[in-house]
Amino acid sequence: MVRFLLAIAAGVVLGFSTLVIHNAWAPIGLIFALLETAVGIYLVGSISGSRWLKLPAAIGWLAIVLRAGTHGVSFEILVMGNTTGNFFLLAGISLLVIVGLKRV
């Protein structure tokens, strides 16, 4: 149970850090954010020794990033609907699936 909660926490921290960096420097921030997503999810599975603990980390990442992509109370949005934001969401979710299904 503790490993499950730590995996979710790791996914949330990973999602927040990639969210902050993806739009910082035009192509370099996006590339770094996607690399961080792939390596972070891989490390969660590698450190825990379980492929199944990648799933809660991916869910934590997805919860943060999708919430940041929707309008808030004051209509703020962190993942813009531009090319960088759309590619970040599409490639990030694709990387979660690809790395999540990879064996440990």
C-alpha cells in the first residue's frame, strides 16, 4: 500500500515538473519534458521492481497534466491549445503507454 501511494506521489511530482518545463524554451523544454516523463516512469518501475507500479505513477502524471489543461475557476490554463501543448499531451500520453508496457 505504501509503495502504491509513493508511486502516485512520484507521478504527481513528475507531472508537475514536466508541466512547468514543457512551455519554457520552445523546442528544448518540450523535448526535456518528454524525456523526463519517459525516464521518470521507467525509474518508478525500475526502483520498485514492479511493472504494475508504473500504472499509479502514470495516473498521477495524467491527473496533474489533464487538470492543468482544463479551465480553472478564474479561467486559467497551463497547457495551452497551441502546437507545443497539443504535442505535449499527445506525446506524453503515448510515452506513458509505451514505457508503462515495457518490462522492468
